Amino acid sequence: MACKHLQRLFFISRLKHLNNTRFGALQSNSMLYHCAELSSADQEVLPSEWYENASRKIKKLSCSLKNVDLIDGRLVNVNDDSTIIDERIEQKMHTFKALVRVLIGSPSTQRRLTEMAVSSSINCQPQAWFRNSSEREPMVVDSLTKVSNFLNVSAQQRKLVRHTICPQVTQHHIWTGALDHMLKELNSELDPLFHQSTNKGIKMGHQIISSCLKFLDDATNSNAHYTSWMRPVPLRAVVDSSAPPRWEDMLEMFTDLISYLKDEKYLVHYVTKLEVMKEGLSQIKDVLTDKRIGYKEASHQESLVQKKLSKTLGHSSRCLFTLLLYYLFGHFRDIEVDLCGGLLKADGNDKFLLFMGRVLSSNEEKIVWNGVRHLHRVMGLFKFVWETAGMKGELELQGHLFCVGAEDRQLSYKENAYLLHEINL
């Protein structure tokens, strides 16, 4: 939708620079702005009028999006961190970011980037920063495979990464913590609608989530106030005769929850993650979650969760990646990057530079530092994989933030450099 909107905006101005012939018209269609992705093979410089029109549109959109941010697929009001459910505003945000990606490729912006790159701490061909359109493309980081491909991690090194992280991220408390966090955040989205909406899916979804959270509570907190040697094995006479609860029960609840919420567009990211976590649930469906079986047996069942997940979740598993995100950052959402950037090798030494970018809707300090922390997380994830894989050479991180009305300056956060660039011709 964003592509068609942008094509309408700039079709007329683009045609002015082409021959008014059938061939020219056909050529214009192929040279039009196409979802902010010009071919990386031919780095075409668009006419100055194109960039001027784009710049005016960017400034106008920035004013209307001043208090809005898009964080990993979630449109939020930065004043109170509430979720914004408005397709019109979301469309404006995507259009804004798409236009900025193209404007960064303009000659004037590239000159400013090169000037700032000269003072960089690593000697890495500064003219290459976001010069190629492939480096200005957005990226959703949703698997270890995608990270490994970006870093050129070999097949043998990928095995090492998986072998190293699996025992850590599949621990029982990490597994249950990720599920609990995901369900509670989803519940907070549904809770305001539960008493207002007549939608059956919302009503049923809310009830299923409550059951899921109760299931997790019983699986993790029962007898928590006892030390290990004090936890008694219950008398057979008082044990419920019904079948002991298993993770299969949660798997069935997830299946029902997905069916009720799959048509709610604003919940698509949650539904996708529910599908992702079903992979793990299907691997441990036969494991008991009944704390009434006594401490030793309960501990054995918890260890089975770790063993089964560690054995079955492969390197490309999005479920494994979600557990890694929760292990490292305490959240479950896939990380989105506005400008995927690239990996550059320093001249004459064993240093590498990973650079990525984020487009900010305004120069408010809160949004700027939110952007810094966002880039720190995603690039920190790449560095974690780099070091875990035993890659040769030191990896330096450099984030770039692009914002209307900002002054070019360098920020420092946890020993990494973040360059703030003004969006302007």
C-alpha cells in the first residue's frame, strides 16, 4: 500500500525528466520509486526535484508523527507507551520511513555521511555507509539463521552457536517466563476491549489467556514457599483422580487462541508469536506440569523440558530465537531495523564494523534515546552471535539515527558510537 501511495505522489514529477514517448513512459514505470528499494546493481541518482518533493513530504509527515514511534511492529504513543491502533497513522509512519530511506541515498546526504565517517574510530571506506540501496532496506530479525547469514557465519560455526545457547535459553524458567510475558502483554491489549467489544473472538481469547496464565502459575509457583527437602509427596487418597496436566493442555489452548484471534489485524504480531511458540509446545507435550507429584519428580519433569527443547529446536527455529530474545533482553518481539546497514572490514587490521540505522519520527530526546537503545539491542544481538560463533576479529558497533530537525552529533551509549543525522537536503 505504501508503494502505491508513493508512486502516486511522485509519478508526475518523475515523468518530467523522461521523454514523453511510449518508451519513456515504460521506462518511467521501471524507474519509479519502488518501495524504497532501487536496484543495488545500478545506483541511480534521482532528479533533484524528486528529492525536494520527498523532503517536503518527510517534514510534513514528521510533524504529524511527533509523538508516535514504531517499535518492533508496535505503533506506540511515546508519552504513555500505549499502543496506537490506527491504520491511517500506521500508513503515514511506513510512508515516512520509506521516503527517508530513499533520501539517504541522495548525493547531498551521502556527502554529509562521508564527512562524518572521516572522524570514525575505524578505518573502513566511509563512502560505503548506506550508499547501496541494499543497505537501506528494512529488516526483521526473526531467526538465528538470518543473523548468521548477515555475518557470514559458517555451517560449522552455526552448530557451535546452537550447541552453546540451547542449554541456556531452554531452561524451564526461561521457557515459562517467555510464555508468561507474551500472554500477559497480549492480555493487556485485550483487557480494555473485553468489556466493550461484542466480538466473540475477543471474549473467548481473553478467557483462554486467563486459563493459560493459570496453567503457567500452577506449573511454576505451586509449593514455591517450601524448600526442596520440605516439599511433601501428597497422600494418594487426596490426589485428584483426573489425568495429570501436561504441556499438551497448553498446546491445545494455544491452538484455540490462535483460531479466535487470527482475524484481528492489530494482533497479527501476537498471533505470529503464538504460532512460533507452538513449535516448542509440540516438542514437550508429553511432559507433566503437575507439582503434586513431589519435588524430585517435578524437578525431573522440568529438566525434561530443557532436554527436549534443546535437542529438537534447530538453528533456524524461530521458537529458539524467541527464547534467546527473552534470555538476553526480557522481551519476545522480533527486532525490526529501518536500515539493515552492513558489515565492513577495517583496512589493515582484524577489526570489523557493523553499522545499522533507525529512522526517528522526531528529535525529542525520549525518541532519540529510545532509538539508541533499540539499535543497541539489535546490534548487541549480532555481536553476541559473532562472539559465540568464535568469529575471527573484533566487531565494533556503530548506530545511525536519522531525524528531521536534529543537529548532526555523536552520542555514546555503553561504549558504542551512535551518530545522529539531520534529515535534509
